[in-house]
Amino acid sequence: MESLGLSMVTRALSLGLVTFLMFGCSEERTLADLERYVLTLHQDTVPQVEGLPDQPSVEVVVYTADEARDPFAPGNVFGKEDDGVEPDIGPDPLAPDATRSREPLEDFPLDALKLVGTMSLDGQNWALINAPDGQIYRVVVGSYLGQNTGKIIQIDESTGSLEIEERLQGASGRWEVRSIQMTNGE
């Protein structure tokens, strides 16, 4: 009996809810109603805009370049010139040998070369380099590779790495040495 009473209450509540929803949706709204509502919603609202803050006065400074020395004059940037005669500093001791014949691995950038491994044969350490042309090259200490006159200085078989010195022309025009370490897998 109690379940019959509970069922009747549930039905009555459901019927009331459906009736309420139907009456709530009975009035049809259109796009014109929405546009009218939006137009009238802010019709009486006046925007409040704050005024700009007072700007501080700017002090006027007159630049007179005639009396001051030029901060960008060559003498101020590069040091004093001695009567316009440049000192003869001689040939650059780090300049690469232009008469040396190039090796095959100098055709590729250093970052395109991959160290495959190192080995020792008859007391001499060797390294195997994989090049972008698909070839594997055998190199020793003193071999050149990379496009910046990179020379192998040391082959360390225990760590599987190469120490390379590249020669690059610096901003002053003189040659500089940059040390690079290539490890297996780079």
C-alpha cells in the first residue's frame, strides 16, 4: 500500500513538472524580441570615463654637438691612431695553410658528420666518421674535417670522443681557434 501511495505522489509531481515546463515554453520568442531587448537594456546607461591624468612637464634640453667630442669617432672606439700609420703586425700565425690539399671530410659541415666509433690498431687510435654522402671514413690525429679547417687533435678511445680545433676568422680579421668535442652519437 505504501508503494502505491509513493507511486501516486511521484506521478503527480512528474505531471506538475511537465505542465510547468509546457507553460514556460508556450510563449514564442523571436529574434526581433531579442534585438529590442538589447537596444532597450543599455538605453539609459551613461558610460563613466575617467579623464586622463595630468602629464608631467618635459624639461627641454638643447643639444650642442659642436662643443662635445664625438663618442663614435674611430679614435674613441678603436683607440688612438699613431700618426695614421698602422703597425705592421706580420702574418697571422693561426692562418690556415692555403697550399694544403683538402681532405674529403672538409666538404661537409661539422654538425653533419657523425662519430660512429673509435678503435686502436697497432698502437694508433683511429676514429670512424659517417658522412652525409653515406660513406664511413677512417681518420687519425691530424686529419681535417668540417668546413672551418677543423683538425683532429686527440682521439680518446676510452670515452669514444674526438677533440677538434677549428680555425675561424674573427671580427678583427685575425684567425681564432675554437675547440670542439665530438662524441659518439653526435
